[in-house]
Amino acid sequence: QLQLVESGGGLVQPGGSLRLSCAASGFTLDSYAIGWFRQAPGKEREGVSCISRSGGSTNYADSVKGRFTISRDNAKNTVYLQMNSLKPEDTAVYYCAATLILFDICMPRPRDYAYWGQGTQVTVSS
């Protein structure tokens, strides 16, 4: 059974850091583009970042550029999202998602992804 599990969320003060992990089971990630998305209460789900199969192509939302870094370790079947200089507006449930893809690209939109994790809460507050 194909499954994605996020971890690493929590409560952090403004300016702090967290590293989210997205671990896959039931399939190998190296044929999949991976996206990180977030959804705050009362808001639509939005793209945060994505990474291609090889990791050679990445994409970031303007709101997180320079602060967040996406990476992947296909040997560990895991994708990471390093989040630095966190702001209160980063507070949301963060989801990872995967989609099988032939080309070494990634897509920033939620509708392009077929498989989703259950999400992990990130709260940035003093």
C-alpha cells in the first residue's frame, strides 16, 4: 500500500527552524515528483515547494524563497523540507504529496499530485 508519512512539525518561536520529513512506504520515490503544501485555517491549500525525481529541479513559493529548502534522499525514500527564519504566517498543516512522472520536473499545484500524506502541524508563535 502506497503511503506517505510526514513528521517534524511542532511549535517554534518566530525566527526558529524546523525540518519536516516525508517518508514513503509501499513504493520507491525515485520515480515520483514530490511537493510540499500547506493549509492554514480558513484558507485554501497552497504550494510551498516541489522537487523533481532526481532532485535536480526545485520550485519555491515566493513567500518561502530564501528561507525554505527542499531536498530528497532517494536511498532513504525520504524528502525533506528545511524551514528557517519561520514567521507566524507560516503556521499551517503541512502536507507532502507524490505523483508518478516520466520527466525530471515538478509541479507546484496540488491538483497535479495523486498521493498525499496525513499532514503535520507547524505552529510559529511566541
